[in-house]
Amino acid sequence: MIQPTPVTAAIAGVFSALAWPMLWSKYGATAAAGGIELIIGTLVLVALPAHAFVVGFTRSQPVDPRKVDTALVKRVGSWLAASAVTLLAAWAWRMAS
């Protein structure tokens, strides 16, 4: 079973950041018309990896409802940071060429 960690979350963030622009360039024009391809692609290439490698599929240890699950917050932050760095690097690469 996949154990979500900040490293797996970062890998999922990089993958999502690389997959989303390709999905949008291919299916984004049809999004206004209810583009089912964009929806399915987003679920398969962005949401599923994020869920698997950031949240996981097993139940975590019970957390007091009055406390924040700091491990989850760290994984989500890692996922978002890796996505942002990947997008900025891709943008810089395009501007340099």
C-alpha cells in the first residue's frame, strides 16, 4: 500500500503540474461546452495522484477533532510547493528559449 509522505506528495505535485497544461492545451477549448475529456483527464492525472500520494487510501490514526492534522498539512504544502516550483521552472524555460 502507498504510504503518503512529503516526498511522495512532492512527486505528485510535479506530475500534476506537468500533466495539467497538457490536458488544458488539448481539451481546454471544449471545456465551455462541457468537455468530458478535460474532466476525466483531470480526475485521472491530477486528482487521483494527489489523493493517492498526498492523502492516501488507508485511514490515518485518529486525530483529535480540535487539532489540525499537521502531517496532512505538510503533505499538502509539499504538493502545492512542488507544483508551483515546477510551473515556475517551466515558465522560465519557455521564456529563455
